[in-house]
Amino acid sequence: MTANRRATTRLRTLVGAGALALGLLAGSAPASAQGAAAAQRVADHFSGVKTMKGNFVQFDAAGNQSEGTFFMARPGKIRFDYSGSPVRVIADGDQVAVNNRKLNTWDLYPLSKTPLKLLLDRRIDLSGANIQSVKEGADLTTIVMGDKSIFGNSRITMMFDPSTMDLRQWTIRDAQGKDTTVMVYNVEEGGSVDDKLFNIPYANIRGGMTGNR
């Protein structure tokens, strides 16, 4: 696989046909009204987190592991930097870009067509989402969702700490039934995050883009 294809695969893993929370509940019944209300309470708490930074570990469908650091700022901004790799993924509120700094290539995708749109909104409103199940356990609160208007045929599962309502990990099952999991740790919420981290240099981007602006 070429470096550019690996970069595109990582983008799909994080924001399209493959990125966000662990523990897909195959065959689960649709969420009840009570479950939907519980999911919205968790989402409202997460919406209140305006900035976040920390570390992440990612596992793809083949079991390959990668890691790095991430930064988030609402609304619409997030960045993933992979350790030991020239690849980075940046969302600036409008587009999501994957950049291979070694090859100087960029791929752009509309933020509105990725799961990150839902997670990075100023307020996360789940009323229009297809909440497939909600499980409130002693260790984790698990929310399984699907929304064809945003995710295509993929399914997203988010897992939160039930005591703090903090996001801990996520998985997306893509249209081919493949799962990718991301776990976050050493997370700092509410601190200062440099807005320049989310800059995408549109004026300098030339050929090599395979995504859609």
C-alpha cells in the first residue's frame, strides 16, 4: 500500500467509513424513550467540553495498532497527530483534511459528511440520529447510533464513563462490517488549545487531493 493510500485509510478510520467508540452491540433492540433521554444527557455533558487534548491509541480491523496525540476545540475543530508517522488529520470547522507531510499531499472531505460533525457541534443534538441502543452499566455507558445522512451505512458506538460522562473510547463499523477502535487517555479538558493547530493551508494545496472540497 502506498503512503498516500495509508493516509487516506487513516482518515476514513477516524472520520468516515471507520472512526468513533468500542463494543458494538450486534442485534440490540432500538433505544427506548428513557434510553434516548439518557443518551441526550450524556451528549449535553460532552457538548459542554469546549476544548480537549490528550493521547489516543487506535486499533484497525486487522488488529494493527497506532497512537499519537489529539487536540479538540468546539465547534468543529479537531486534530490527530500520529507518532512516528508524517500523517496528521485536521478538521477546521468546515473541512477534514489528511496530510502526509513527507509527500506533501492533502485529501479534503466535508466535515458535514463525517461522524465528527455530530461530535464537534456546539451542541450535540441526538433527536435526528438513529439511536439503536443505550446500555447504562456500572463501568461504561454505551450508545450505538446510525445515521445514513451522515455516516452512510456505518454504525458508531460511543462509550462514556458513567460517573463523569467523559468520552473514553469509540468504534465505527463500516459498510464492509469492519471495526476500528480509538481509545483516549491522559485527557485534559477545558484548557488552552492553540487555534493555529487547526489551520488547513488551502492557498498552498495544489494537486494530489482525492477528496471533495
